Amino acid sequence: MTETAELGDFLKARRAALDPADLGLPTGFNQRRVAGLRREELAQLAGISVDYYTRLEQGRARNVSDSVLDSLSRALRLHRDEEAYLRNLAAPKRRRVARPKAQRIRPELQLMLNAIQSPAIVLGRYGDVLAWNALGGSLSIDFAARPAGERNVPKIFFLDEEARALHPEWETVAKEIVANLRSESGRYPDDPYFAQLVGELSLGSEEFRKLWAKHTVREKAHAWKVMINPIVGELRLRYETLRLPADPDQALVIYTAEPGSDSERALRLLASWVADPAHA
């Protein structure tokens, strides 16, 4: 799908998500047959013509000005990640990319990972798990047991039943993964591998297809995550995601437990188990 078609679908999805009642517009059954705002209502809120907005949704408008994007962002009540996604799709000038070479981390980064006492992993552009420390590789999924091409978070979550069993809050995490992937794809709308990845996930998972069709955009950098560890049981951990300044396509994710919690005690037990040479 072209970026102009993606732009149109995104605009329609966000327009449908708006509640007319929040804007003081009539919501009666006779007045509205579908959810959200009508095109003419959104165009009026954005201060642009209905014809021009219609062409935007139909993928027939190019070189959208910054002022129009500003107005659309306000009218659609977009948050920061959604506005960035809108601009990435609509901007007339941007760097076009082919699929990059296989991502690798610097050896110094692996040394830093090994020195971190908490579970930690490094994610690449497509949600690929590029590296991890001993605890990070022992939380739930055994990354080392998978071929490099299969260490992909979206694939693991949507195409592997093991992941569903290990994550009690699977639906919540799945939504976050799709919203993250949508945000990331907007940064590189011409990258053919994103289309390939989305196609594979769509064919293999009905849940993914439904979530992807919602056009939800959110770069979730920190939150709580609950997972079932095969050794110590349930873990409730907070994660923080840090983009690497030298390579923004790579992100360091570190997991921590609440001090004094059962999860902290379980994490210490897991660290002892991992450190025991008998389990190596």
C-alpha cells in the first residue's frame, strides 16, 4: 500500500474515532449512520475545504502544507505520536530507504548489557531482538533457541502460542506492539520489509489484522508488563525504553521490579538460577 493510501486510511480511522458529542455536534440516530465525524464536519474544524479533505482521504492530494497538517492535527485531536505519524506519511520531502542491511549491535553495547544487573534487551527497527543479557534472555521467551530471523517480537506474539501462554495480559501487550509497529512504520513508509512483515502477520493472525486496521499509533516507551517465567512463576515488571543516540533504530529496554515486591524476590531467585553454572 502506498503512503498516500495509508494517509487516507489513517485520517478515516481517526475521524471515526472522534465523538461528536465532545464537540457539541448532534449524535442522534437519524443524523448519523456511522461513528465519528462526517468529512464536512472535520473539514470545517480544520479550516479547509471539503473537496480538499476528501482528496486527502482518497490519496489524491500531495505536498500537504505544514499549516494544513497543523490544522488537521488539532481537529483530529492527535497526540504526539499520531501527529508524527501523520507528518511522516504526508511530508513532501523525506529520505526514501530500501531495506537496510541486517542490524547488529556494537560489541561495546553487549558488554554494557552484560554489566546491567536487571533484565535487558536491545530491539531493532522491526521489533527484532538484536541482543540481550543473561536475565533478559531468561524472562519468558528463549531467544537463543530461535534462529536470528525468528527473534522478532511481533512474530513471536502473534504467531507463537507459547507467547500467549506466557503473557497473562496478552491482549494489552498485543495492542501496544501493533501501535508501536505502526508508529515505527511511519518513520520509513517506503521500507518494503515493513510491508512484508505486516503481510506475514496479517496472513497468520486474525487478531493482528483487526488491530492493524484500527490505525492506532503509539510509541510505548514505558509501562508495566506481567509475564509467566518457567522457573519462578509470575513476574510484574516495569520496563523503560531508551533510544540509542548513535543509532535511533535501536532501543535498549530494561526491566525492573518494585522494591520489596514478590517480583523483586522472584527476579533475584531467577538471577541466582541463571548464574549457576549447572544451568548454563
